Amino acid sequence: MLDVNNIRNDFPAFRSKEKNFIYLDSASTSQKPQSVIDAVSSYYSSYAANIHRALYEIGEKATNKYESVRDKVKQFMNVPDSHSIIFSRSTTESINLIAYAWGTKNLSQDDHILITEMEHHSNIVPWQLLASRSNSPLDYISLKNDGMLELESFKKKISSKTKILSISHQSNVFGTVNPINEIIDEAKTVDAITVIDGAQAVPHMKVDIEDLGCDFYAFSGHKMLGPTGVGVLIGRKNILEEMDPFMGGGEMINTVNMDKSTWNDVPWKFEAGTPNIAQVIGLGAAIDYIEEIGIENIHQYEQELLKYGLDILSQDKNITLYGNPTTRGAVIPFNVKNIHPHDLAKFLDTDGICIRAGHHCAQPIMNKLKIAATARASFYIYNTRSDIEKLVEGIKKTADIFN
């Protein structure tokens, strides 16, 4: 069991006793521990300098701190080579990088792109744009109402024409943990490139890149206690070396002449301009914090919260729970009878309870469920059973007002 009281004391957002603050929207973004805030602040206050170019002391310190985070990601996720770790702004940018820098060069109208109906818009729109540019068909693996993929649909739709398969490791709506290893293995049989959206997975479970064997894996810092503005793309080095740059500018070059330029080595070929230095350093501090607690301990604790939340919410006949995946993360989508989720969220906010309401950047899922939106509660290491109980009390209080 985690010492949640001590953990909460590490987060400035939970220290105030002046107001009630129950944060149940970590699937959207997480709160930040003091160590992460301090790491970002320390860069700006003590050694703010550009990286990879300054020969003075604080510039070298900034470069070393920034580059050391690649090694932290390498150890945290068992990445074979730190040079295959690229820093981006977000999972969204990472997926767009693949779609442009790999997809534009490699896809033709005879090639298929395969994704799923459960994807976040960030793992749909870039492929729609690529399909439009390349005239490549885009197809979807079907989603069942229980929040799980129709694997028979997957096996029927993947073929020798499938050039790229992109899929979420964990759904941001249902919390479904997809059978990624099985799906990747199937994609390998037709030599399809595999892209895994790990934004919802990396903060909450052990992810082993060597074990997965995927071609690309992307995640964001802000969902795992780190700052906003930093994402990570892990790719096979041989594929990255064959790709053209995503953006042009400083740092990503080797030589620049009037008639042509040559490119820097991977990963810097894909990190044009001054990067988000402070945010990358903050991500490193977030990884340190998670590793100190233990990702397995975090996963086990969240599963206990999930079970408690499902049990207590299912007891209210006015609450509809969506999805019932066999393996899931600590995310619960629901609606309350006769109350629009936006209204519910605003009324809960008056009691200091923060939940997500809307389509969760997953409109195809809402269309599948034949609803416009849901409420969503998502848990992390700083949440308690008491938070869930107060959520239920707030729901009942709101229902009394509307009914």
C-alpha cells in the first residue's frame, strides 16, 4: 500500500486546507509534485542557457541535464538505445511526426493505414491527413460496446497491403488496456509498421519497449506528473535514420550551404530549434519521482481505487457506466440520468470536485455508444477512497437538484 498522505504532501495543489480540492481528471493531465516544479524553476533561476552550443558552465550544465533525461527514459522503459529517443512537445506532435516524416515518404495509393475506432483524435486526424495526401485507404478496427476491440475484425482487416498500424495502448475513455503484444505480433506477419499511443499507459503501468517490439511508441510528460509541453517518441533507430526531418532549422542540421543542407544524427535530426529544455528536465524529475514510488506499486494502488469506484458507482441506479473491459486502467466513464455531463461537472466543481465532461477527444466512441458525451473520473496516486465517496455524494446532491 502506498502512503498516500505523504504523497499528497508532495503536491502543492493538495496542501491547502482552505478549500476542498478533489482532482479526478488525471487522464487529462496530472498534478505536479514539488520536485518537478523545483526542477523546472531551478533551470530558469540557476542555469538558463541554450543547449548543445554554449561552451560556458551553465550551458554545459543545461545540456547535460537535458541529455541525461534520454538515459532516464531508456532505463524507465527498457529502450535498447537512447539515440532512438526523441523529445517532442506532446504525443500529438510525435504521431504527426511519424505521419509526415515516415508516412509521406513511404505510402502510396496501394497501401493501407489501419487504426481503431477507440482512438483519441490525435491518433485519428494525422492518419486522415496522410490518407488524403497519399490517396491511401484508411480503415478502422471495430470497437465493441464493452469497450474492447473486435479482434476478429482486426485479423480480417490486416493484410499484406497494411503499411502502418497505429493503436492506443490504453483507451482514454474506457481505460481499456489493449492486447498490444498480440496485435504487434500480428502486424509483424505482414511487415506493417506499428505505432503505439502510450499517453494513457506510461503513467500507470510498466511499459517495456524491448518486450513490446513495436516500431514507434509515443507518450506525454504532463500525464505522468511532468510539465506540459514535452512528449517522447521512441522509434527504431534504423527507421528513424531513413526518415526525412519533420521540421527544418537550427540544431537538426550538420551543414548548411546555399544550395543544400545535410542533417544531424538521430535523434537531434528531429529536434529543430531551441527545444523545451525546462520541460524535458522536469520530465526527468517526474520519472525520478515515479521510480522512487515504483510503477508496479502505482498500478496496484490504482487498480484498488478502480475496483472501489466501480463498486460504489454501480450501486446507484441513476448512474450508467460505459464499457466493461476485462483489463483496464483507473478510468470510469459514466452518465447520470436526466443530467447532462457538462451540468454535472459544473455542479461538482462548486464542491471542489474536478471531473472531465465531454467527448474526451474521442467522438467516434461517442457515436458508437449513441451518446453526445460522458462524465469521466480518472484516478492517480494522490487520490483516495474518500475522494470517490465525495464524488458519489456530489452526484447525489446534484441529482436532487435536477430531479
